[in-house]
Amino acid sequence: MLLAVALTTASCAAQSDLRDYKPAGPARELPPEGVLEEVSAAEFEGILVGLRGTPVVVNVWASWCGPCRAEMPLLQRAARRYEGSVVFLGINSRDDRGPAGDFLRRYKITYPNVFDGSGAIRQRLQLRGFPTTYVFDRAGALQSSLVGGISEQTLAAQVRSASRG
């Protein structure tokens, strides 16, 4: 019984209270793959605005984060599998650009990533832990946010849900 209560509590804690978050502002193009471009919170929102019409999976990570290292290959596989129907975007935060770039090369990450040097994106998304995965539907509305490593099954379910919206 105690385990069930703990699991329920952990599950509820993993959901963010950002349900009303919807990016706004002028549209901005995705940064090129392989370039860890520093962007502001407004520029990040512009990227999301520019992607309306397509579900978007945003993953906030850091090179020093163990769970981030564990889930990065899963996210890369998913980005390849859903290519053309879902956009994956990484946000490196609370990190240094050198180790972050090394991390992307080590894990052969090909989907776009941005650098949150100021922490403004992290604050806007009310980040509570690393890694966190945010899933936006076709209309640009936040469908879910999951704190901690994500499983392949959970990611697939979140992508299906966002693709219907």
C-alpha cells in the first residue's frame, strides 16, 4: 500500500502546472542541427510558434545529468522514427557549452538543440528537475510535461496524444 501511495505521489509530482502555457510572439526558424545556438526565452517561444501545425517534443537536459545520458539515445531513436511528423528540440540548461557540445557529439544527436545560458527558458517552463520532457500539440498547446527520464512507451503515448490535438 505504501508503495502504491509513493508511486501515485511521484506520478502527480511529475506533471507540471503549466497547462495554460502557450507560446506566443513572432515565429522563428529552428536552429540548424549540430549548432548549439544560445536563444532567449522569447526566441525559444518563437521557435515553438514557427512549428505550429506539427507536434513538438522539447527535452531539457544537461551534460552532467545521469538520467539525461540514459534517455538521450531513446530520444534520438524517436526523433528518427517520427521524422516528418513530430519535431524534437533539445534545450541545454545549467551547463557549459563545451561539455554540452561534447555530449551531443558523443550521443550522435542529430535533432536541433539550443543553449539556455541565462536560464530564462528554464524559468519560463518552470523546470523542476533534469531531464524534463514537454510535449506540445499541433496547435502549440502544452499537452504534458514529465520530470525525470522518460520511457519509450510513455513517449510514444505522449506523441500519439499530441498528434491528435
